[in-house]
Amino acid sequence: ERFFLFSNLEQFLRSPLLRHFIMKLSCRRLKECGIKAVIFDKDNTLTPPYSFAMDHRTESTVRLCQDLFGYDHVVIFSNSAGIHCHWWWCQGSDDDKDHLQADAIESELKINVIRHHKKKPDGLLETISLWPSIKEEEVMMVGDRYLTDIYGGNVYGLLTVCVRIITEVNDNWGAIFVLILN
């Protein structure tokens, strides 16, 4: 089994929409190919939905990525944790106003959670800007959702990897519906 890697929107739209588990990700090979940073989605990519416990199938891959790319270059971007928008004109919400969820996730998962003002896809630009010496094409976005994770990564020129979801249990109905359409 392999991951399908999408480097741009055109390729994404033409590629088969197959998903594989994150543990199959070859971090060493990706580093050899020039990847220098990894952005992981959290829910149903690293953890079951809305959980603070990493799925046993993802832990070793995340730790290997941290070893290879550096702890500060492997992060979680979550649309529910780490977001705070206090301006009326800002796209986003107060889902995690005081970053309590982000702090708890970092404590439990031992991986940095990006604090951001916009949700995916637009918020990914904030994340990329944290690494000024790294080009967009040297960043990999790993997620389970085509309409946020993969689309967002493709819009900003990231290498994108779509993984099979961990579970449908506790996932929101909208995400399950879109998954069925895929």
C-alpha cells in the first residue's frame, strides 16, 4: 500500500482518491525528497475525533517525523484547537479562545499545536510563515479531509498526503457525509 501524494490542485483533482493509514508514511524518504516540515491535522488523522489520545497506529510515525525534521518543524493544525479570533472582521471563531484545548493537546500528544486566527484552508498560510527559511513546497500537510486539509495544502503549494480516517465514531455528520461522497 502507498499514499497518494498531491503537489498541486490539478494533480489532486485528477488523482484517485484512495486513503491509507498514517503509519505507512515514509518520513525518511520524504526528507530525502526535500520535505523540511510537517503539518498534521489532529482529528481522525492523529487521534480519534475530539480525543486528546494519539491513536496507537500513528504514534511511531509522528515521533519519527519529530526526530527527522525537528520538534519545531512538526506541528498540529486543528480547526478546533488553537484558534482564537477576537476581531469582528476575522474569519474564524472563538473555538479555543484561551488556547486551553491546544495546551492540553500539546501536553498529551507531545507535539506543538499552532495558534491561529483562521481555519483551514486560509489558516495554513499563518503556519507556513512560522518557518521563513522553508519554502511552501518543502512543507507537507497530512490530513483526512479533502475539502480542508488536502485542498488547503494544495492551494498553498504544499505536498499533501490524505490518510484513511481512524474511526467514524464521534465524528461530525458533515464529515462523514463528505467521506461517503468520496
